Amino acid sequence: MSSRYFWYVMMTGAIIGWLFAIYGLIAPFANKTVHLIWLIVLVVWVIGHPLELPISLPIGEKAGISKQRTIIKTILFGFTWWLPVKLGIFKE
């Protein structure tokens, strides 16, 4: 978990999750299982990432990262961005 590569792969997964969530809004899935997975991803990304802001904002501030940049990266990537910042793996 101390590898930048690991965290970049994780961040790519977060972006794929967003793309999956957006695609499902544009073209709803007919398959009930896929639709359920989509719904779970949508809820986790839309509700979960903003809930991480109270954790990520102090981490971003301590790392010298602007509040706006911290908010955007947390919404996009969630813990896959702020945790490596906290661990000193990413230096912004």
C-alpha cells in the first residue's frame, strides 16, 4: 500500500465507478443484477465521497493543498486520494 502505482490503480477504479454510475443514469440497465450493482455504486459514490470531506479537508490543509482542490479530488477519488496524501505517498 505504499506504492504510488497501487493508489493510481485504485483511483482509476474510482473513476470507472463514476463512469459506471453516470452510464446507468443515461442508459438504465435491464438486467436486475447489474441494475442493483449500479444502484449500490451510485449510492456509495454520490453519498459516500462527500461524507469523507470532514476527514479529507484537514489532511489536505496539512499537506498545503487548497480547500477547492481537496474537495474536488475527494469527490472524484474518495479515500484513494486522501489516504495516500495522509501517508505521504502523494505530495501535491
